[in-house]
Amino acid sequence: MSSFRLCPDSGFYFNRDAERLMKVNAVAGVVALLIAGILALGVVLTRWQEVHLLPADMFYQVLTAHGINALIFWVIFFEMAILHFASTTLLRCRLATPGWAWAGFFLMLIGAIMNNVAVFQGNSSVMMTSYVPMQAAPHFYLGLILFAVGALVQVFVFFGTLVIAQQEKTYEGSVPLVTFGAIVAAIIAVFTIASGAIILVPTFLWSIGYINHIDAEMYRVIWWALGHSSQQINVAAHVAIWYLIAGILFGARPMSEKVSRFAYLLYIVFLQLASAHHILVDPGISTEWKIFNTSYAMYLAVLASMIHGLTVPGSIEVAQRQKGLTGGLFEWLRKAPWGNPVFSGMFISLVTFGFLGGITGVVMGTEQINLIIHNTIYVPAHFHATVVTGTTLAFMALTYLLIPVLFRRQMIFPGLARWQPYIFGGGMVVLILFLLGAGTLGVSRRHWDMDFTGAMLGFEYPGMAYTLVAIGSIGGVLAIVGGGAFLLITVGSLLFGKKLEPSAGFLECFTGKALAASVYNVEKPEKLAMAPKLKDQHHGAAGSGFEAPGTFVLALLLLVTFVVYYFINWKYLSSVWPMGS
Ligand code: HEM
Ligand SMILES: [Cu+2]
């Protein structure tokens, strides 16, 4: 029976079972993003002190649901779709055990719903991190556990698919780089989920009264093995998408496959250790351990992201130059398809992740200067640069690509789609920059009332802090508008976009109705051939010095920005602690 179709636009082979799973996982993720986005409005409009929309208890409830729906449910559902894509589509292989994959998906779905129900019932406003001794309702933890088990099942189906691809020899040589990135993400996912089980299962038992004590320090250490490594999954996944999009849009090839793969491996080896940056002020943990992890191990993982951040635009530059866009340093970039949201989303993701997420991440991860901003609103500002403009925007860019390729629909509102990455990314950048500023002035994160009304010990922030939070919040509202535009375009296109193939419908994929045979007419895809060797193997041999001078200049700019900002923070530290003269 034919179970593959060949996408006429992209040349991708889609396997019928895998395709359905990609669709349901992606759609479930988008629904979680919708919920998170609506809640984000409550969060920013409350933090904006002049508006101060929600009462305190509701603010913490909404913030808990915002964090979990966005960072856990949206991102991980979408990553499951990416895993199925990176295995079955990129390797032209059938899906191992579709039944198990569906079981995993439903476990995740039940878990996500259960957790949301717990939060909205009102006794589980414990924030995404659910630090003990705060206690949530038992089904809060149970929901997360089911979600994690479901994700683990789908990850194992991914590994199973890799084995089948290898046994059935669906590809030549080694797996493509994008699949390699997905494998790295999946390996980290196993570690992450194991850590999650180690800490959340006892916490669940504690919530139903079977265990009477969970050590708060231990909880934080193990929770961050989950919380931090899962960010590494996100990075590995969105970097894979950068490579994928660069390859599809420009025919770009990584400047060195070996170096890129090596950089991926650094993630596995080192970034788990950097979990330490979250517990830098926990008194129960030794200073040596903190310094080793944050001041040594962290840089090796940062190095990995810098390699990817350099090689992706570098490979685009090389590809563009080969097409004749050789003028000056930046003609290749100026003449890139800025009106195509697949490109603009991906490129904004890359730049904001590097400049905003990367630089602030190193500052936060440095034991000494971390103390200036620890637990301030600087922290969410930093990670909105990594998981929102970085990961989420990359996923959005990929979605624009998948609407025609996977869902076989024409995009509605293409004019709006052109602008969407700029509205979303631009609004978010305003939010990030201004909240970074507010955090440097000491404004707390997860804090309902900047005025400390009625507090026994009053405290007054400088007036500037209020202004910064207000402007940041306006940026946040703009980003929510941009996020709404994304949802409108994608969901609208799936429901109402012109069908590109008469039988390839969105709703059909849920009822299990077989798509017409005319679509699935490939029994066994052609074997994936090894990519031909790059023409020019001698880097810089042409005498020009650099293959990618524009990218080199961008990298220097990043370095200079970093050094200046890093220096400012150290200088500032000396005035916060009156050590300077
Ligand atoms: C478009 C809209 C968004 C806006 C305006 C927004 C705004 C905010 C703000 C202001 C906070 C900090 C509140 C505080 O600490 O007092 C926050 C927290 C958070 N946001 Fe967002 N956000 C958005 C989207 C996202 C997305 C897409 C993700 C994840 C992929 C995300 C993940 C989180 C997480 C994990 C927290 C921390 C919750 C906690 O402290 O437990 N946000 N958001
Ligand atoms: Cu971290």
C-alpha cells in the first residue's frame, strides 16, 4: 500500500501516519500558544503599574498558566511535530509504531488539559517552577507527569524511526544535519524528562499526602536539571530550523558540516551543567560548584550557539554570493527575501537570539554580575529573547513553510503575514530591552505590586523604573497583536485557505479518513542520496581572504557589543556594592 506522497513544491516525501501526527502535534501546540497569548495580556497589563488590571491572586494564577502553556505545552507539542518531520520526512522513512506515537500524543493532550484545569480551578498558582514548599493540587503535578510521559513515548518513536531508516537504508551516508540536530534535541529530552520524573513524581506523592517532606534545596537543584536542559532542547530545535530554512530558501550548505555537528555535541556535553545559573544564590550549594559550572562550562555551551549563529548566516552569505550578490559587505543580506515571513522570521530569530538572548545570558550566568539582576524582571526579559523571539519566532517561520507543504493550503492574508514577524519580533524586542533596563534598576520578577502598598517595610523604586516597565508593556501588547496575527493567519489558512490538493484537508486528518490515493501514490521513496561534496573545499583559497566577510563583520559587532555591555555591568556592580571609590 502506498503510504507516501511527494510534495510537488518542496520535493519532500510525507508519510501518511507521520503526517497526521505532525499535524495534530502542531495544532495542539498552536492552541496552547493561543491560550498563553491571551494570558500574556493579563500579565503585561498588570505589571504596567498605571493599568494594574488584575487583582493579586488572579495575576499569579494567570502568570502560572502563561508560563506553562507557552514554555511547556506550545513549545514541546511543536517539537514533537519537528521530530516526526526530521525523522520521517527528511530521511524518507515510515514512522515506527504509529499507535504508540498516538498514545503519546493523547497522554500529552490529557496532561496539558489536566494541568490547565488545576491552575484555573485556583489552588495551583505556584508558577511554572512550582517550588516547594508551595503546594499545588495533585492533578497539577499529575498533568505535568502525563504530559512528560507522553512526550517521552513520542521521543522513543522518533528513535525507533531512526533505526528503521537505517535498517531499510532509506538514506546514504550519515543523517542530514537537521536530523542530527533533532537527534541531539531528543537525547537531551530523555535526560530532561528523567529529571522531571525524579522530582515531580515525589512531589505529586507529597501533594496527595503520601510523603510528608520534600527538601526545598534538592527540589530546586533537580527541577533545574529539567528546567534548564529543556531550554537546550529548544535551542537545538530552533537551530535545526535555522539550518533547514537556510537550506530550503537559499540552497545554503553549512560552511563545515563537521564543525556544526561538533557544536551540537557540545550542547549535550556541557549545557546541562549550566543549570547552575538558576541557583546561584541558593545558600546550600557550594561556591566551587557554582563557579565551575557558570564560569567555565557555560562558555563551552555558549561557544556552540556562537558557532551555529555564525555558520547559518555565513552559509546564506556564501550561497547568495554564488548567485552573484557580491556587492559590498552586505548586498547578500539586503537582497534577501525580507518580505517572506519564512526568511524574516528565521533571521530575526537568529539575530535576537544572539544579540539579546546570548549576551544577557552570559551576563546572568556570571556568578558575580548575576547578583545585580538575580530574580529581577531582567530574567524574564532575557528568556523572552531566547524562547520567544528565538524559539517561538523560528517555529512560526517554519509554520509558514508548512502551511503549503504539509497542510497543502494556500496562506490567507499574505500581506499580513509579510508584516507579522516584524510586529511580533519588534514588539517583543521593545518588551525585552525595557524590561532588561527595569531589571537592572532592581524591579522584581513575578511581582504584582511595584508600589508595595501596605507592606510593613516600604520600598520605592526610582520613577524611571515605572516608565521602563510601562514602555516594555506597550511593546508586549504589540507582540501580542503580532502573535494574534500569526494565529489568525495559520488557523485561518488551515480552515479556509484554498486547498492545494483537493483531498488533502485539515479536518480529514483528525477523522482518520484516508486522503485520496492520488495523493499517496509512492510506495517507497527514492533513497536519499548523499549530498554532493561542496565545490570549493579550500576555504578562502580564492584569494579573497574570507568566504563570508559580511557575517564576519556581524560577528565582530556581536563581540564588541558583548564586551562593552559586560564591562558596564562589572562597573555597575562596583557601585551597587560600594567597593569602588
Ligand atoms: C506575546 C507575547 C508575550 C508577552 C507580552 C509576555 C510577557 C511576559 C511577562 C511580562 C512576563 C513576566 C511577568 C513577571 O515576572 O512578573 C512573562 C513571563 C513568562 N513568559 Fe511570557 N510573554 C509572551 C509570550 C511568551 C512565550 C511565547 C513564551 C514561551 C515560549 C513565554 C514564556 C514565559 C515564561 C516561562 C514566563 C515566566 C513565568 C514565571 O515566572 O513562572 N512568554 N511573560
Ligand atoms: Cu538556564
